[in-house]
Amino acid sequence: MRIIIILVIIAALAGGGWYFLRAKTVVAPTMPPVAVKILPVTTQDVPLLLKEVGSVIPYETVSVRSRQDSQIANVFFHDGDEVKQGDLLFQLDDRALKAQLKQAQANLENNRLQFNRVQKLKVKGFESSAKLDELRASFNAQKAMVENLTVQLEYSRILAPISGRVGIIRVTAGNTVKANDTQPLVTINQIKPVRVQFSLPQSSFSVVQSALLAQGKDSLTVQVEHEGVSEKYNGVLEHLDNNIDATSGTVTARAKFANENEKLWPGMFVNVSLNLGVEKNRLTIPEEAVQHGQTGDYVFVVDGLANNRGKAKKRSVKIARLLNGIAVLADGLAVGESVVVDGLVALKDGGDVSVAQQPAQVSH
């Protein structure tokens, strides 16, 4: 009986070993190639655009304040009105000033008559030079007072210093105002034309400055658009600030827009495209081919392509900029190579691929 048990154990061990050896000889199933679509690296002329975010600011803005202590007698406009330079905005109570001016004018006329009379007597030797000088000084002082009161009377009529659109009226008729009060009576913003202000990185300063010097002021076009509106608005770059902000490493730029339809409103955020011209024969690939990794941007190229089969190879690239769905290359690829644009999710470096579409003829 013991011998039979021993034989059974030996047979079982032999069978297990045979099964183990047979299992090791089974070849793991191979993964099918990943179906991909590829497109060629091409050369083309591309616009040199700088894209930033900016804000609309008034071309000019003035906070209108009273230049004398008085009471507002009348207001000649409404909130949000468009006004022209020189339009009457506020009339202050000028009755006291008018009375003072009349009195000063009367005194001036009296001084003039006295001066003329003494001057004639002086010629005949009946008056002294000292008396004549005294009357001359009195006459000049009174004349200065009349001129001052005339100016003060003009200040009682508050005129629009610039053309533009007024904001909310802060002080209405019947209220007392003070000269140069901290709160303005109203603010006028000139928005036809209007400006867009944006910041450019220090790395872009040289190319923008060179384009300005080469093409001249008002020659660089700027296009803006804002959220929710498909319309784009065209303007020109006016100037760069005279210093680069050491904290942010940026330089402030301003562009001018005619804004006749007043679609650009102060305070509005806009997307800015600054056109610096056209770059010739730049290497480009579709933007969807570019992948972003921890060590930088990369693409997949297909190596050893034959009979629509090949291997995916990961390639690091440097992208100069992205523009309307294409990536402008600075380094990493050459004409004649092709990049994967579809099937990237399942792709691995060195993996087998099947090409669903051959690249089109490369243009030079």
C-alpha cells in the first residue's frame, strides 16, 4: 500500500512539472499596431503675431471740477451724453461776482479819470511826480482786479475741456461746490478714438522695436476682439513705454482704434493680436501633433515606414509659437518627416503603428 501511495505522488509531481514546462512555452499574444494618422512637416509663410490680453482705456480722460466756491445754478447735459469741447456743462451762481466786477470797473474808470487829470496838471507844473506815480499804481492795481474778477466770472461757466462721453453727474443743481474738490462734478472720457493698453514680455521687445523702426509709427496693425462678440476691430500700435518694468519683466504698449461705433468701452478686457509682418519659409506642423510633457514639448514621428507599417518614435521639439491651428517650429524636425496627428492616446515610444493615411506631398 505504501508503495502505491509513493507511485501516485511521483506521478502527480511528474504531471505538474510537465504542465509547468508546457505553460512556459506558451507565447504571449502580440499587441496589434496602433492605427494612426500622420501629416508632413511643411514650410510656409506665416504671419508674425504676438498675442496678449489687454484692456480698453480712454484716449483722454478729464475729471471736471469747479475752480471756485459757489452753488450750481444749472446743469446743461445728462448722464452719458456725448459732448464737444467748449460745450457749457455747469453754470455756477455768478451774481456776487457780477456785482463785484461792476464795482471794480467803476473804480477803474474813476482811477483812469483821476490819472488823466493829474497827468495834465503835472505837465503844467501844478502836480508832483509822486502824486502821478501813486495814481498810476492805483490804476494798475484796479485794472488787475478787474481782470481777475473777469477770469473768476468765466470760471462760473464750466465748459467741456475735451470732446467725449460724460459719465454720471456727481453734483446736481442747487448743491454747493468747492474749488478743486476731491470728488469731480463729472468725468469725460474720449472714446472716439480709444486706446487699448497691453503688456509685452521683455523677450518680444527687440522684435517689436525693430519692426517699429523699420516700418514707422502707426504702421504696425493691431487687432482685438472681446468675449461674446465675433467681430474684430483693427487699430495701429502707437508707442511702447519708455521703460521695462523690472518687477514683471514687461513693457507697456498702447494701440489706437477709431472706435466710431463705440464697440470698445473703457475697462473692457480684450484679446490682442499684434502683427509684426510675415516670416518666410517657416517649418510648421499641425498643432494637434504637439504633446506637452514634464521635460518639454514633443511629437511622435513614424520610423521605418513600409507598407503602411512602422514604429512610433518620440521626438523633442521646440515650438516658436502657435498660430491658427499650426505650430511654428524652432527646432526638432525637418522637411520630409511626418508627425502623428491622430491615435496619440494609445501611442508609446517604440510601439508599432499602422498608418491610416499617407502624408501628402511636401511643399518646398
